[in-house]
Amino acid sequence: MCGTPFWGIAAAVACAYFAYSGYTQLRDDDFYWQHGWWAVMTWAVWVVLLAGLASETRCWRERLFLGLLLANFALGFVLAAWSGAPSSTVRVGREISLALWILAALASLRTVRWQTAAAPQDVSS
């Protein structure tokens, strides 16, 4: 991901989409969180996948990005597994998730390194 513009931009777009989705849920006072076993298992698979990907990172910016995603998916796992969570706790969870998505989008853009062409050298003497 580090040094390749495509993956950094693609991750930023995906994170921005999820941030917008989280924002609309907060705006509409929709704090419901799925609590079925499939939802819990899906969150768990994402947590394990991201923990595994974290060991394959090449730079600190990519580690930061994956760490933010891991924190967000761990939060999702906890809130999916905790079916008796008070609505105020779920609202705070949604707010934290929104902040994590925004930070992850910004962190993914930090992984992008634009390749610039070297300025031509003056050969006249």
C-alpha cells in the first residue's frame, strides 16, 4: 500500500463512504447494531484478517491505517456481540466509529507517494 497511489486512494474512498454512512446513521438517530451470529462472526473474521495483515505491512503509515481499521472492526465486534448495550453506549460507539473511519481515510491518503518526474537538466554550457 505504501508508495502506490491506487491502493491508498481506493482505501480512502472506501473509508470516506463508510464515514458518510456512519454520519447518516447518526444524523437519522439510527443506532441499531446487528446482533445475529452471522454479524458477530463477520466482525470476528475482519478482526482476525486485519490482525494478520498488520504483520505484512511495509511502512508505519500503513500500520497506522490498519491499526485504525482494526480498532474500528474490534468496536464493531464488541457492539455486535453485546446485545444488551444501552442506546447511549451504542450512540457513542457510532460516534467513535465515525471518527475512526475519518482518521482511516486520512491515514490511507498518507500512504500515497506521488511519483514526480525529475526536472530536466540544463545541458547547455
